[in-house]
Amino acid sequence: MTASANREIGSRTVSESNRSRSTWVKSITLPTLANEIFSKSPEGEEELPMPATAVLSFIFAVIGIFVAGIPLGLAAIILGAIAIGKINKNPGMKGQGLAIAGIVIGAVAIIGALYVLSTM
């Protein structure tokens, strides 16, 4: 009798957990879940948008590695510095890593271009 009671309790538990799982899956869709996870900052601060200069700095630096290293590398360094200045003035802004990467890769692009020019 105890074994059959355990089976019933076990089957009831399984069926209840299946029902609650299907309800959870139906009530929370993936975009809603992703919004809940990624839209809020951990401290509750409002996040400001990323400055366009950080993105442009990174793009110019990467292109500068392959084409026109000196002017694009210089532009990447200047735009990266401007972006870091904006981010430091507004603490909620993102993009500091992108701006730093633009500065570093821009410097590498300039050094690479100068090396190629010196070996010609």
C-alpha cells in the first residue's frame, strides 16, 4: 500500500510539474525573457545610449589596418578619445571598451602603415 501511494504521489508530482512547466513556457516567450534579463541595469540606473564616436572609432581602426592606415588610424584615435570624454561625463553610457579598442587598434594601424612605408 505504501508503494502504490508513493507511485500516486510521484505521478501526481510529475503531472503537476509538467503542467506548471507548460504554463511557464506558454506565459514567457523568449523575447520577453531576453528583455527582462538584458534591459535593466544591475544598479537600477538608467543606461544612456552608446556614443556614435565609439563605434566610428572602432570601425575606422579596423578598416585602417587594411586600407589607409595613417589617416583612418588617426581618426580612430581622435574619435575614441572624444567618446571616452563623453562616457566619463555621463556615467551611465556604455561603449568605453569599444572606444579603447578603437584607440589601440588605430595606433596599431598607424604603426603598421609607417612600417610598410619605411620598407618601400
